[in-house]
Amino acid sequence: MSNKVLETIGLTKYFYEPSKFKVLDNISMSIDHGEFVSVVGKSGCGKSTLLYLLSTMDTDYEGKILIHEEDVTGKKDVDLARIRNENIGFVFQFHYLLSEYNALKNVMLPGLKLGKLSEEELEHQAMEYLKTLGMHDQALKRPRQLSGGQKQRVAIARALINNPLIIMGDEPTGNLDKKNSDMVFDIFKQLAQEHNQTILVVTHDVEFASKTNRIITMEDGMIIS
Amino acid sequence: MNHRLVQNIAFHMLRARLKQTIIAAVGVTFGIAMFISLVSFMNGMNDLLDGLMLNRTPHIRLYNEIKPVESQPVILSEEYKNNINFISSIKPKDRGKAIYNSQTIIDVLKKDKRVLDVAPKVVTPVFFHSGTIEISGVINGIAIAAEESLFKFSDYIREGKITDLEQNNSIIIGAGLATKMMLSVGDVIKITTPKGNLASLKIVGISQIGIAEIDDVMSTTSISTAQKLLGEATNYMTDIQLKLHDIEMAPQMAKEFRSKFELDAIDYQTANAQFETGTRIRTIISYSVGVVLLIVAGFGIYNILNMLIYEKMDSIAILKATGFSGSDVKWIFLLLSLIIGVTGGVFGLFFGFIFSRIIDVIPFVTASLPTVKTYPMNYNPIFYVIGITFAIVTTLVAGLFPALKASKVDPVEIIRGK
Ligand SMILES: Nc1ncnc2c1ncn2[C@@H]1O[C@H](COP(=O)(O)OP(=O)(O)OP(=O)(O)O)[C@@H](O)[C@H]1O
Ligand SMILES: [Mg+2]
């Protein structure tokens, strides 16, 4: 069995509004287990679009996407939801926590959905992740009682809870100051090095990118290096 | 699908919007409460009026009608068998009103398992005399015990007791008749029968059915007194009244008895066809008002859910991004509306019951219904079952469209939009 976590074959996507145009042009690439990859490129070159396709949330494309050697193209909504739940952790530029729940419950939510661990086990696990991210004393706060950097750390803990194959981030530090983005980067790096976690991050931050294992550069919907 | 998780999310979303939730639920409560009290009242009214009719009309009445002989001689003739025969100016044949073989028929009927009770009766038109005036009326000669068990006649006796009729030559007269002739209990009334017999009867009571036309002409005596008045034997009777176990079988059984005993037979349904229409209309009105109220409540729920969905777009996007499927999201919102519907509905049943109790004690005094003191209510549990079913169905339908919309939310669009 090969080591590929994620692979695309001839991935092409069009937008039809306001007029038809090709956002992604025949993208073929793969990411191996344990790699820490950053995607860079000019604004509007299609980085986010690519990430949404890889995340299986956007299913309107041509070509193939394989997650853990399994072709996910054309699968049903329920199956894709399960794949996302089990294999993919997300961190967005904006934190997107559920305002109804406290930090701890937000972290536990994907785990509760997966239903592999009991609630107590999950709570323990979630607490562990929050502790690693220095957030355990904030666990019972609601999202609106947290700072931007703190929210982003809760979001990272949530991405980790189901022990996913890959963590994806779309400018996860874009909304944070230098100090906080350094901290988020350190967390990612630590995850990659110590836990062999596969990470794919879209970023504008050149300094951030330069510290990753591999940089994918995009231009006009194509990978140029 | 993880039911407990879906429930938990729905609960938390509702709690965040408690005020609107309560308003939506109150809409349902109001609709159901109104529905329950209205249906209970209308049905109470129906029961009252049904009772009025049922106590007057037997399920099946057997009697002899004056009418022409059905098989005229020409039809029996072999010679004209294949012809079409026109006969004009047929006159009815008076076979007398008496039912022949009455005792045998009663015995047969009493053995029939479908028949609850049998009451024979003698009905005859008479003239009542009061000074110089004559008033036409009717005397019902009844078998006291049977009549009481079939029609609860004592409910309609304003003065006196039904058992007083057991005395010889006693009579209970209608309230209208009593007023017209200025008679009261203890007086003696003079009567002429169609055959010219004269008799004096002692008034032992005054009855009031509640229908003026009847109270103006009807009087009641025992069957033996009536037979004596008419100078007939003790097997003379003009009507046999039946009460059945199942009133729905009346039309069919009436048909059966008609041919079996060669008598005329009329069933309750046919006799009260017009009355049935009134009952049905009252039922339709109460149900349609209830449904309309619930539809209004349904729109309320639809609105609040739609609003909630716009408010919770981010939450929906994040749920989907972290692995909740469209159908999970749909169930969350369906559950939201179900919670509103069930809570609103249960409170509605409760308040509906309270309102019914209140209406139940409001005085309702009418001269025509001596035994009724307050507004009639019917507390049939089936109304409550229908009510809660209505509430749940309405809220589910109202919640379905918003829920489907929520399930189709494209998370990419929301996440990009930020
Ligand atoms: N829903 C849409 N309909 C039509 N065009 C779109 C839509 N979303 C994005 N685009 C276009 O597709 C292109 C790629 O967008 P995308 O968001 O992937 O860029 P990006 O590389 O992530 O840029 P940035 O670095 O600014 O986030 C852009 O030209 C954008 O205008
Ligand atoms: Mg982008």
C-alpha cells in the first residue's frame, strides 16, 4: 500500500457566473502521509477553490479526487459527510465555532457525530487537545468570550478530535496578529513533527510557507511548482 | 444518524431563540385549545339534539300504513301477464292500524340478538274537550317500563311521575296542551276517540319534549288505558318500537322486518335524514375552524424556522464541514419544529380542557330543555388525539420546507462569503 493520503487526477473546475471560466486547469498532484504542505499563489488564482474541492464539500468538478486511495468522485452526500467527518479536519480563516456550545463541546462535536468513542472518552480527549494548545482553562467558555487566537486554537482542536488523515487550512492565520499566527504555525509544525500529522495549508504568509516541508505554487488555476 | 446528538443540537438552537420559540408554540397552543373547546362544545350540542331525537324516535318503528294494495287483481291475472297495465283511481284499502299477530312478532323480535329492547305502543288521534271547545290531539298508549328504558320518558316529565300512569284512567298531557286548556295535575280531562267513545281521564303529570308542535298535541297514557279507550282487546297495538345494539344496522334490519312481518318499517336514519345534515354541518364547522387556526399557527412556525435558518447559516455550514450530512441538518430543523408543535400542542390540549370545563359550568337554561342546566360539553378523548395529531402534522409540514432548505445549504458558499 502506498503512502498517498490525497491525490488528484486531472482536476478541472469551471465557474459559470457571470461567464464561463476555468478556475482550475487539469491539476494532478498528491500528498504523502506526514507531509506538511503549503499552497501559495496570487490572490484569485484558485487556491481556496482547490481546497474546497479536496475537502469534498464542493462536488462540481471534472477529474478525480482520491482520499486514501479511495475515489470520492460522485459519491453521495451522506458518504461524503462521513468521509469528511472521519478523515478531514478543517481550520478556516474565520473560526466558525457554534455559538450555542462552549469551547469543549465545540471540540467534541465531530467526535460525537462519528460516535466511535463514548462521551466521557471524547471529553477527556478534547480536554487533552485543548491542554496541548494551552486552552484547557478556557474550555467552558462560550466562543464569544474568547479572543480570535483562542478561537482559532479551539478550531484546531476540533479539527484534531477524530484523528483525521489530513488537516486542511484556508489561511488559518490570515485573521491573526504576528504573535498568534506564530503560535498557530508552531502548533501545526509540532503536529507534523511529533505526531506525523499530514497538513495542507493555503497561505499568503511567505514566512509561514517557507517553514513548511513543501510549497505548492499556483498561478491561474495551474500548479507551476 | 446519531439521534441524541441531533436532538441536543436542536435543543441548543431553540434555547438561543427562546422568545420566538415561545411565541410560535403559543400560536399552536391557541389553535389547539380553540379546536378542542369548539369541537367539545359542538359535539355536546350534537349529543343533546341527537338525544332529543333519539328519545322521540325508535331505531326502527313497525306499523301499518294506510295505502293501496300492492298487487292489484289485474297483475295476478294470467291473461294480462305480458301486458303493460295502467290502473287509475286506485283507492287505499283500510286494513286498520292494528298490527296483527302482534304478540308473536314481539316474541320473535325479543329473541333477535341484534335487538336491545322492544316497546309496543298504541297511538290514536283524539279530541280533548275543555268546556265548549275541542282540541285535536294524540294519545300514546305506552308500555311504561319498556318506554322508559327505550326513551327515558321520565326526563321529559315536568310534573308528576311516569309510574303514576299505572293507575287506571290516568294521563300525562303535553305542556302546550295544559296551557291551552288551563289544566293542571289533578284535573280531569274529557276525551272523544275517533269512533265516538267518550272518556274522562285524570291528569297525573305534564310532559315537555321541547318541541312545541309535539307538546301542543301529545298526551301519554298506559297501553291498557288506551286499549280500553278504543274498546280494543289487550293485544291491540299500532306501533312496535325497537332499540338496537347497533344503530347503524337500522336501515338494513328495517328492510328485513318489512318483508318478514309484512309491515311498514321505518329506520332512525330515514326518519331523521334532515336532522343528520345539521349534525354533520356542525361537525364540519368545528373542524374547519380548528384547521384554519392551526394553519395560521403553521405559518408562524414556518416563519420562525426560516428566520432561524438565516441566523444559523454559519452553524449549518460548520456542521456540514465537520461531517454532518444534509439529512442530519434536515432532521435538526424538523426536530425544532416538532418540539414547538408538541409543546404547543400539549399546552393546547390542557387549555382546551380548561376552556371546556369553563363552558361546561356556564348556565344554559331553556324552557324547551327541562333537564339541561348548563352548556353541554362532550369530553371524548378522541378529540384530544385528533388535536395533538393535527398539531404535530401541521408543525411538521410547516417545518419541512425550511428544513429542506437548510439541508441544501452549500457550506462552500457560506465559508467563501466571509
Ligand atoms: N462562486 C464563484 N462564482 C464565480 N467565480 C468565483 C466564485 N468563487 C470564486 N470565483 C473566482 O474564482 C477565482 C478563484 O477564487 P479563489 O477563492 O479560489 O481564489 P484564491 O486563490 O483563494 O484567492 P485569495 O488568495 O484571495 O483567497 C477568482 O477569480 C474568483 O473571482
Ligand atoms: Mg482564498
